[in-house]
Amino acid sequence: MARDDRTEKPTPRRRQRARKEGQFARSADVGGSLVLAAGLFAITLLGPAVVSSTGNAFREIFGEIAMPGRAVTAGGLHALLEVGLTTIGYTVGPIALVCLLAGLLAGAGQVGFRPAPRPLKLDFKRINPVSGARNLFGPNAVFETLKALTKLSVVGGAAALAIVPGMNALAAEVGLPPGLLGKTMGNRGMAIAQHAAFAYLVIAVLDYVWQRHRHERALRMTKQEVKDEMRQYGLPAEVKTALRRRQAQAARKRMMAAVPTADVVIANPTHFAVALRYDGSRTAPEVVAKGQDLIALQIRRIAEEHDVPIVHQPPLARALHASCEIGHTIPEELYAAVARVLAFVYRLARKRRYAA
């Protein structure tokens, strides 16, 4: 079907179905930019503590190494390993945790907290080499490549804007003490990273807007699809239940109105009742009404009010109720039994006429 035919906005059910299949608007750049921004924030906040912990760790490591024969023993290696892991845990751990939380929040903010397990199922179409080659060399791949180059150029340009103005000041920093030089270079590096992160964040916002537009366009439906879905799912469950209840009541009223036209009602005295009519226009008697319990009682009451004969044949009543539908003729295997009942009813009617 041509994409030009998909001009209608997606219905809520179409969106729900797409979400179950793992189709939603999502930009990887949003997660990347937020993780970068969160990492820079954590480094800015925890930077002094990280530098202090790292300095203390190096002093302990050099102290262990400086002891003759200490570094090559099991105790010395254990001490070096403990210092290294502890330092990594205290310095890198909090920053990594902040980045992890930022990534989770970025993903949840775009797609929500409801998982979509269907995309995790094995689908051999995804490993089809033909479709894979089409994805690698198709128009979408060219577009993604150009988009990646554009992002790289923008982020690189933003970083250059932070680097170039300070190039002339580098000569004045020659001869600075190591501590001051390290602080100065750290500030310059942080400024470059902040410029790049801001540019990346702007790109992420634009990419998310584009992904939303692309997703909405992919979910569009044809006019016929909207009509079919509205016909099938358009009404709430409560309305459908009420309509079915009204339809059942109307069908019951029509059925009860047909009872006076019946030739006989075959009944089980306590449970079943089936009203039959035979006017010669059909090959066999027709079921005009049937019911169980209260409905059966109502059928017998109406039959009595209109002088329709009631014959108590429990096995036949149960068989007719189980095998016949209203408006249909009786099955062939019940012809003989019903014929005997009708013959009895006709004889009884003739006797009444003669007696009158």
C-alpha cells in the first residue's frame, strides 16, 4: 500500500499496538547528551574530592613501592590492589552512578517505564542478509551517515570555539607551578567539555523532535484502516455490553411474539420448552421459540394464553433445545419423533372441532 494513502492520524489503539511491538519515538542522542551533562556535573561537584583521593592513593602506592622488597610480596601486592580498587570505587563509582541514573531517566523519559518484551523475541527477519544490506546501503543509511557527520561537525565546532580564544594565553602559562598548571588546564578542559555538551544537548533536542515526527508519520493510517478499527474497537466495553443486552432483549421479545403462531410447544415440565411451527412452506417444522427455566416458563404461559397445545416430552424437549436454533428447521434425526407429536396434536384439534 502506498505511503501517500496514509493520511490519517493514528488512533489510540494503533499507538498501543505499536508500543507493544517496541515502536516508539526515541533518540539515542538524548541519552548520550544527558549522560555527558550528568558526568560533567558530577566531575565539577566531586572534582576536588577526586583529586584529593587520587593524590592520597598515589602517595600510598609510592610508599609501598619505596619499601625494599615490599612490592613483590603477596602482602605488598594485596595492599597495592586494595588501594587501587578503593580509589576507583571512591572516585569513579559516584560519577558512574550519576551517569547510569541519567541514562535510565533519559530512556524512561522518552518511552516510559512500561517494558516492551516483544522486540526481544527472536525474529529471523532481523538477520536477513538482504534486508541487512538494504539497511547498510539504502537511503536511510546515507541519511544517518550525513546526520552523524553533521553532529560531529557541530560538536567539534563548539569545542573549537572554546579552544581557539585561549590559544594566545598558552604561552603565558609556561613556567607555572605544577599544581597551578594542572588547575588551569583542568578548567580549560572543563570549559571545552561544557561547550561540547551544550552543543550535543541542542542536537539531541532537535533529533528527538525529528524522531517524534518520523514516528508519527510511520504510524499514520489509511481512511479505510481507521474505519475498520472504529467499527471493531470504537465503542467502549460498557456500551458494547449494553448494546448486546438490548439486542438480546429485542430478540427475546420477537421470539415471544412468535409463540402464538406455533402449532405445538414441546416441553419438559420444569426446565425446557421448544415451540414448533409447520405450515408446509418449509421441508420440516421450524423452531420459533425455545428457552430454559424462566424463559421456558414464559413460553408455556404465552402458549396457554393463546391455546397453543403443550406436549410434555422431556427427552425430545431436551434434544430439540440442544440441537436446534431459532428460525431453523429441526434436524432430520428428530423428524419421526416430532411427526408423532404433530399427528397427536392434529388429531386432538380435529376432535375439538367435531365436539364443537
